[in-house]
Amino acid sequence: MPYEPPPYLASLTLAEIAALVADRKLPPVEGWAPQIIGESHMVIAADGTWFHEGGVIRREAMVRAFAGLLTRDDAGHHWLVTPFEKLAIEVEDAAFIATDCVRADDALVFRLNTDDIVIAGPDHALRAAGTAEEPAAYLHVRRGCEARLNRSTWAQLADIALAEGAEANGWQITSQGKAFRLLP
């Protein structure tokens, strides 16, 4: 079956975005108890590129499939989980990259490098990191994994915040009733 990426975010209403999010079926990783623990020999580079044994994984469908199996434990270790195996995966910065951001009604909506759509809010917090001179922003995606906002997405978010007067209220922005600081 051919893959159809989600439509351009700016053309969608919040209800349409919520429907796309609800339609995404992820494997029930939380319910699996694999007996084999090992090493995947995979790395997710800081720019979001996936590698296996030093070679780039070029098939986007494989990256999307692996991303659906990804978890991060309380110690900060990333894992690919199947019903039979739990394999360590090295993540240089964040497991995902946020590549687009729009304001839809009262929500901030992000598209990831895997075409996942995440609506920031109580279940998907934005986190400011870095320094005032070199800020970084992260979005909780799922199962402990985060997406780092790339430079253009950070600029989109800053433009939205400026248009809404975030500078006057301590560089905060809200999404689905939850306020988030944009500077570390």
C-alpha cells in the first residue's frame, strides 16, 4: 500500500489535525515484555538521520516503522522494542526532529521528520534547553521520546509567540491551556 504523508499543516483545522493524530495506529509497545535484550547497532544522529552499522537507512518507511517501536526509559536510554526483543539504540540528541509548526485554534501543532503529527499540550510538553544565546526547544512525543525543534521550526514558534505577545509575558506560549517557557 503506498504511503501518503499527511497534508500541509497550515491547511488543516484543529479538528482535522486531531483526527489525523487519532488515526495513527502505533504498536502496543507498552504491553510487550521481550525476553531478549541486545544492541541494535543503530544510531539516530543529531540531525535526525538514522544509521545501521554505520550506513544511512535510506528507506523512509523503515525509519517510520522503527520510530513506532521507539521508547526511552527513566535512565534516558533509548530502545527499539518488539514482542521478542528490546534493542538499545544510540540517540545523539533527540529521537525525532520537529520540522513544521502551526497555530491551530488554541493549539500548537508540530510535524516531525517521520511525518508524525504532535499537538503540544498537557500530554506533549514543550521544554526549553540550551542557553539564552543558543536556545533549544524539545517537544515530548511519546514513551519518553522527544523531538528537537529544528532551526526553522524554532523560528516559526518564535514568530507565533511574538505575534501573541510572548515577549511581554516572560516568553511563554500556551497550547491547549498549558503554558510553556520558550527560553531556558
